[in-house]
Amino acid sequence: MSAAAFEQEAIDVNLRRIPWLLGATMILALWPIASFWSDREMAWLKTVLVFDLASAALFLALNIPARRQPRESGWRSAYVWLTVVLALAYMDGYYFLIARSFGQNPSYILGVIMTAAFFLLPPRRFLPLLLANHLIYCVVLARQPGIGAEFVAVLIQNSTGAVVAGLVAVLLFRAHREEYLQRQALAVANRFLVRRNEQLNDLMAITAHDLRAPLLGMRDLLGLARKASDDGRRGDILDRVATACADLVGLVSRLLRAHAAEEQAERGLTLVPRDVRDIVREAIERVSPRAGRRGLAFDVRLPDAPAVLRVDAMALGQVLDNLLFNAVKFSPDGGGIMVGLLHESGGWRCEVGDDGPGIPVEERASLFQKFHRGSARAAEDDEGSGLGLFIAATLMRAMGGDVEYRQRGAKGATFVLTFDVAGWDNRQDRKKA
């Protein structure tokens, strides 16, 4: 969490505390004003206290509009620091007022320590302010009549108090900052656990749904096979059981691949310079048999020059597999699939487009979330597990890139892979060519 975020938190804390300080100041000022109201010799003191009372009331009234300002507004910070200056001025003034009648007193030390303990202020700003206040205090103290021999002793005593106040400010600020960071880390961990719990619930629901029907079908088929005579019918039933088993294994494999993709992203991928054209061609070869059975044609647009990027070849191949298999699954029989690798504006992008139904607008925000299943019907009888696009997005982010969806005309979908521009290392390869 950034230091700026905690400083905003500190301003909020100070804004909540200031009314209590100003309210106490006003109460303390009212008592001597009432006590010395008829005493003409204390007219000067009453004047000072009335001024303190009025300034405290003004700052108390300003607290409400300051708290209503946007959190990033500089007025909130300015109000807090002006209140700090006011508090230090109060305590300095009380020290010299009391010293006129009763001599040296602890008002200055109590004032600076109280200010350091009451406000939550960043040391890099508060310590220079505290030093400036102390220097002004020392200058005024040296000009006091009759200070004489006591000056050095009073200066040492009150300077020690200022040093203690500075240490108090530093220690309290660091303690609050550590507490704040711990709270933020705990909040992040809680949000992560909530997401994990939601994903676990989705996994349980999807797994129960996807496993139940095949398992029930297998149970019924095995029951028929047990009763069937040893002829071709039993073999047909067992073939259907084998198909159901393959579907179950496919589901488990997809779940394992999603888990592996998350672990890869957390550990970090190994990025090395590779000609992305080769990775694209290999992915097309893997999906070609399935596309051929559906009569789908590929429109491949690859550059003539090498397209060398720092990527994880296995991870990028898995991303392309997911996108291409989705394109085959949703494209109508006899349709086309476009695969392009383009270099524009100093960066590379890879596009995979199909002639399928596309993605409804209301589903695009959650398109790359785990276990997301769209409402679009696949041309093939394959409902899917809602993991392919999640895996693609997870691995692309781990490589420093991204994947996004774009509508392809009136119908159809295009998924665009963008790569980290800093990872492009094509100029050297062009020179070699």
C-alpha cells in the first residue's frame, strides 16, 4: 500500500479528532474568562482568551466543510496543518502568559508533546514544523525580561521536551502505519478468500452438474451391458461408456489446466525470445483435424519477417489452443476462422476471429472470469466448462500482455492478444535477415 494512501487515512483520522481538541480548548478558555470577567487587572488575559475562544470556534466550524471535501482535496490537508499550527501557537502563548505571573511552567513541554500525540502526522512534515516552532519559541524566550541566568536551564529543559515530542510523533505515526498496512493486507486476504470461496462454490456446482449426467448415463449403460447378450449390442454400449469416460476425463483435464495456469502465473513464466509465427502455426496444426471435420477454412495472415517476442512458448500455445478450439466450436459448418499476427504502433497483436454468434453485450464484463459460461450455443454439442478464456487471460497477464474481445461485424467474435511492447526484440532479427 502506498505512503500517499496512508497519509489520506491519517488526514481522515485528524479530521475526526480535531473537534474534540477544539471543544476542550473552548471549555478551558471559558473558565478563566468567567473567573476574571470583572477583574480589570486581567483585562489583557481576557482579551487573549477571547481571541483563543473565537479562533477555536472558527476552526471548529470549518471542520464540517473540510470533512465534506473530496478525499483527494488539498483543502483537507491544509485545514489539518493550520489546526496544528494553531495548537502549537496556543501552547506557546499559554507558556508566556503563565510565565508573566508565575514564572517558568511546563506548558510548552506539555503543548508540544500533546500536539505530537494527538495528531497523526507524517514526520517528514511535522518535524520541520516542530523545529521552526521551537526556534521561534527560543527567540521569544531570549527576549523575555528577567530570564537572565535561568535561560540556559529553561532552554535545555524545553528543548528536551521538543525532542521527546518529535520522537513521540515518529513512533506513533509508524505504529499507525503498520496497523493500517496490516488492516489493508487483511482486507486483501479476505477478498481473496471470498473469491476463492465463490470459485469453490462454482466449481462444486459445475462439477456436480457435469459429472452427474455422464455418471448416471454410464450406470444405466453398464446395467444394459450386463443384461445384453454377448453380441454387437454390448460392444456398442461399451463404446458409449468409453465416450462418457472420455468426456469426464476431459472435464477433469480442463480443471487441472486451469489450476496449473494459476500456479504458473503465481510462480512467474519463463520468457525467452521466440518467433511467434512458429507458435501460431503449431497451434493451427493442432486444431486443424477438428476443423477439417466441420469443413472450416483458415484464413492465416502472418508477416514475412520474423516476429520475435519474449514469451513463454508453452503458455502462449495453450492460449492459442483455447481460442482456436473455441473458434472451431462456435463456428457454423463450412465457416471460416481468421488468424492474424500484426505489427502496429510499435507493438504486436494476434487476432483469432470466427463466424459464430458472438458474445452478448451483457456478458462481456464477465467473459474472462473463472467458470463463466455464455448463453451462446456452440455449433458443436459441447457445453464447455467456462475455463478456456480464464486460462487465456491468466497466462497472457503473466506474460505482461492482455486479451480482449471485439465484435466481428454483425455476427462473430474476435479475440485479440496484445503483447508487452518492451518484450519486442524484432529489430536485431531484422538486421540478421
